[in-house]
Amino acid sequence: MRKSTSYIKMRVDRLLSMLLILSKREMVTGKELADGEAGIPIASIGGKGGGYYLMENYQVDNLFFNKSEAHTFMAVLNNLDLLFGKNEKFNDIVLKLENTYKQEKRDSDKWSIQMSHFSMEKELKEYLFLMNQAIEESKLLVFDYINRDMEYSEREVEPVQIAFVSGQWYLVGFCRKRNDYRRFKLVRIRKLRVDTSFHKRETSWEEIEKIIEESYSKRGIEVTFRFSNRIGEQLTEYFSKEAIRKTEDDHYIVVAEFPYEEGLLKYILSFGKECEVVEPLFLREELKQYVKELMNFYNG
């Protein structure tokens, strides 16, 4: 009996797109799925007892990763193990991938990811584990929090999400003290513990994001900076390109919004003599006073 081979040619990402389309909509037309010709190597045997089968050496798990992709993903996971080593689901994912793809040792050396904070390397792993546990089991998190005025207060929070934004870890949740959703910087959290269960609120993630952004904007101010040419090329490390404008005298103007708190003054001073606050005027005066008080430590 002669074998004949046929291929349904399509990239794997198109197949996954089909699945996503069908999962989100009750009915789609044949035209909308016309691109859904799966690039899976299918062979056929004609005649009595014949049929279709996957080509030799082709595995179903190849639908998701090829060898190079899997090795890259595993290298990333190995670097994240420091943070999620106590997370059972994370460990299960690693084990499944390791069993499916035999990773060469040198692949793990291609990536280096450090997502811990230098002042909380020991606490970070434990805190992420407790936060993840509380989210999955719908349990309160109780902790001491240092606010922007350097004051400690105990918080009871119904956790929603763990976020890593701009190099910092955050806990997002409903704060019972503030009676609203808030984002807590992990480096300001102390004595974190998991408490009693709570009933989840029917609030969408879009609503939560909007509430948090509105909270920040209420205590935020728009600041105009003037930077020297010397630091100009590095400004994209700190601000979006849209906020930066070069002047005719080779200086740079940046307009950005910040929370109005003491940390803003410290942030501005981190640029040293390369930065000048243009507006608002009251912030210029506060900065002058802050520098005077700072100088008193060295002139006394």
C-alpha cells in the first residue's frame, strides 16, 4: 500500500488565533476562519484500513513551543525561581517543561533577570508567596505600611493582583482603612501576614485601574523641568519620548505628572545640577527650602 503525504499549511499562531476567536464568539463565518488551515504535518494512507495520522517525530506539544523557544522560556523561568520557588503551580510548570524539553545547561546562561529589591531580598520571596496564597484563597492580608509621609499604619487589604511596574513590586487590593482600591509598594510593607477569608467584590479590573489612576491624579501635579544638554540623551530612561522636547539652545524641556509628596523632591534632586524646576513656582520654592535645610546639616 503506497503512502501519500498531504500538509495543511498554517502557522501555529493562526491555529491559536482560531481557538481564541471561537472561544470569544458563538458563531463565526467560514470566511473568518479561512486562514485556519493548520500547519500541522498530517499524512494519509489510502485504501481499506487507511486514514490520517501525524507525521513521524511530530509531537502535539510542538504546537506551543519549538525547541529554541522552550529553552529560552526555561532560562527565564530558572531566573525567576528565586521569587517563586515556594509556589506549587510555578514548580509544576517548570517540571512539565523540563520533562518535555531536555534543556542543555548552557541555555540557562543566556538570560539573567534580577527582580528583587536590594533592601528586601529575603522578604521578597516570602511576601510574594503569601500574597499569591491570599489571592488564590480569598484571604485578607494584614501588614504595617509606611506611607509617603513616613508614617506607619496597619492595613487590612483584600488582595486582587501582584504587579511589577517600573522596577518595583506592588500589591493591588481593596484597602479597608481607605475604603477603596489602592496600590501598595512592596518595599514599604512590613510584618505581612495572611488573615481571615473575605467575600470577593464584583469589581472588574478595568474599574479597579480607573479608581487607582483617579486616586493618583487627585494628589498629582504637572511639573515642567529644564534639563542640560549633558543629560538630554539619557532622559528616555526616565520619561516617555512624548514628554521630552529639545529647545533651540540645546536644552531639554520635560513635562510630566507626579504624585505631590516628599519623594518628588528627592527624585528631582537625584538629577543634581542637570535639572531645574520651571513650574509650578510653589514647587521651586519648596525645593529651595528643602536644599537649605539639607545644607544646615553640613554647615552646622
